[in-house]
Amino acid sequence: MLILAFDTATEAATSALVDDGEVLAERVSRAQTLLEDVDALLRQGGAHPRDLDALAVGVGPGSFTGVRIGLAAARGLALALDVSGAGVSTLAALAAGAPGALPVVDARRREIFTLADGEPAVLAPEALDLDPGTVCVGDGARRYRELLEEKGAEVPPDGDERHLPRARFHAALARDFGPVELVEPLYLRVPDAEQAVKR
Amino acid sequence: MILGIETSCDETAAALVTGEGEIRASVVSSQADLHARYGGVVPEVASRRHLELVTPVIREALSEAGATLDDVDRVAVTQGPGLIGALLVGLAAAKAVAWARRLPLVPVDHLNGHVASLYLQPDPLEPPFLCLLASGGHTMLLDVRGHGEHELLGTTLDDAAGEAFDKGARLLGLGYPGGRELDRLARDGDPKAYAFPVARVPGLDFSFSGLKTALLYAVRDLTPEELEARKADLAASYQHAIVRALVERVREAAAQAGRETIAVVGGVAANSELRASLPDARLAPLALCTDNAAMIASAARFTPAVAYPGYLGLDAYASR
Ligand SMILES: [Zn+2]
């Protein structure tokens, strides 16, 4: 099964072409150039778009615009190629790439997306409850390195690839492939305007 | 056939148009109701909805046209100007469809799109002409010399004409978007009841912000009962002031550019008083006045296509 996987939820967009578990090619760039990566992956893997069997797409949490670029591309691909797809949480992919570590994604506005009791959550980095020695990975861990290290966490050097939600893990984690239009973004925050109306 | 995709503001739209400019399908999913509770378009809310709707509208356009993607030879998409997060949804989907099918992509300027709504069948207009583009986001006088070739003669210095309509409607308690409601109410009112001033600015530019303030003052001094009684007169007078300013400037611009044909496009082209005040002008068909994808596909007929793989890294732009 030839799977095209990508995640554009964080600043570094990742993508991978995986055939029955074997990683044929991998890329890291930006959400805006995702399709360039996809094109390069297929050329590297000697595949044609029609050869794709399924998509594995990062659904966030992360940058709202980034998440949407990935999902809009996935929906366009599915429409044109009639392939199925599955969504994979960006946090789950990060965790899979760094076993035992806590994934921390920058949520901007001095907040982070992370797993609290195994569930995706948005909170202030100060509010994070950590066991000493916990390894924290992700762009949020990099951004709040000092604060997390003060709490006794261990944050790998900035260039460490464990900070990236690498798409090979999306391909590995993807389950229950179905219509890509049913793969929903994981925003974890309502739009500001909505909050204002509710008040 | 050209597949057009438009997601620049609060309409998610897809269309299929032939190379000769015949509309085979034009699907527009308006988000107006969604944004009404906020009193205006909220970019994050709009972008979320675009993602939900972008492929369903394409699917619907294909089925309406009785076509499949095999019949499509070009994908056209709005690249800007507009809400950047909203544009990126349409662009990502368009790139993906084009890439998967190895089709060329035509990045279209939204304003060119509005002008190109006049080039569609059954009665396409041929340049040159003087074009007023008036919508919620834009008020522009364009000397259109050829397909996709125009010079900007004048624009608004503050609010767009459609924005002035919507803000006036809100002051009169007509909800959002209120331009259409204000137009309806104005038919029962006296356009001469109030003398609302429209600022004369040099050249061929517009200014509508003073007008809105004048309406605010007029409304502020009224009790709720008085406002109810005078609402139609206020709407009629306010609309008359906007339309008069537009018509005067359009005539001046046409004379200055030496154009005999005047055309009006954009959401405000649906206004009944404006249509009546320019009886000799070419007006975009009502269905093509507000944002739609048929106009984007139409513009693509006169815009160079980018061949695969040149468009894969293409970015959207919020403004020019
Ligand atoms: Zn428009």
C-alpha cells in the first residue's frame, strides 16, 4: 500500500512517501510549498499520482492556517485521485517519533498544545505539570526550553529531528482509511469572535 | 473546460466554464448567515468554513455540468487580493487537483475576475470600456483597454461603496449584510428627505466615511419611534447620496478616458437605484455581481496559464 503522508500544522511542514511500511522518501519544508514536496517525493519514489493508495494527514493541533493548507490539499488530492485517507494528530506523530517523550507544539499567544492524560489540550506552558526528567519535543518545547528545563524537563538540542512531527510516523499511525472530507482539523480553540459572542 | 475556484472572502465557489465563455455550472455557497451574528466577516470563521466547503462545491459544480475532471483542461483559482487564510484554502485545493491531473493552473487576480464577469456568454462585452467595480471590499474606476488589461483611474480613499451600504444598514438596525435590505427599504422612502453630503475629493477618487458619520448624527437624535417612522426616508436619502457619487464619478471617468461604454460589476451592481441611474450601462448579471467562480474561470481565459510543475510553490497575496 503506497501512502502519501504530510503534516503542515507546524512551521516545518513534513512529508513522506511510504510503501508497505518502507519509507521511500521524506521531505521537510513549509506549508505553502507542500505540493512541491509531494511532487519531489513521487519523483524520488518513481511513482505517479495515480499509484497512490491512501493519504495520511496531520490534523493538528498547530497553526490554523497550516492545518487548513494540509487538509485542503488532501481533499483536493482525494477528489482528483479518488483515494481514501486518515487523519493523524500532530501530537501523536511527535510522540511516536520520540518514544517516552511529551509532545509540545507552539500554540502562539503564550500557550502550548500538548497531551494531558493522553488527550490533546491547550494550556499555558507555566501550567504544565511535569515529572522531572521528562523529555519534551516539538516546536513548543524548543520555544519554551528555559521554562521547561526549569521545571526539570529535558529538551533535546534545537536541531534534533525529534522536534519535527515526521510524516513517516503519520503513515505508520494511520488507521481506518475513509473519505478524506470526513478527516476533521483539530483546532482545540474556537475563533476569538465566537468567544466574544458567547460572552 | 476550465474549473474555477474562488475563496477570497465569504463565498466558497466553484464553476465550470468553457473556453468560449459559456457557463456550464456555477456553484456559490454563501457564508453570509454564518457571519451575521458577528456583524461582519470574521477571517478565521470564514477560513474554517472554506475548508469544509471547498471540495463539496467543486463536486457539485461537476455534477451540475454533467462533467468529470477528465473534461477539465485548466484549473483557475483566485490568488488574491482577499483574506489570506481564506485564499490559501482555495489555492491549496486547486494546486492539489491540478497536480494530481497534471493540469496547468491559472492564478487569477480577484479584481480581474470581477471585470471578466462581463466576458461570459450569452452576451459578452468587448473592451474597451469604462468599468466601475463596486463591492464590499472595493470601489474602483478602471479604464479597461483589453481583456485583462486595465488602468486604475480612481478608487476609494476610505470605505468601499458596499461597506458604506452595510455600515448604513447597521446604523438603521437592518442587520448584516444589510446592503440589500437597505435597497429594499429605500424604495418606500423619499431620497430628498435628507441632504446627506458626499465629500468631493480631487481627481476621480471617492470618500464615503463622512456620509456614514452624517447618517449617524441623523439617527442619533431620533427616538426609537421617530427612527422607525423615518427609516425608509433615511435609507432612501443615504442610498441616493452613495449612488449619486458613484454615477457622477463614472460619467466623469468615462468622459476623461474617452469611453462610450460604461460597465458596472461587483456586489453593488445589484443595487436597484444604481441600475436605474445608469440605464445605458452594461451591468453584470445579478448572479455574477457578488463573488463567484464563473468570473474567475472567465478571467482565466485571458490570463497566462502556469504549466506543471511551475505553480506548485505559488503563494497567495492579501493585497496588491
Ligand atoms: Zn469580490
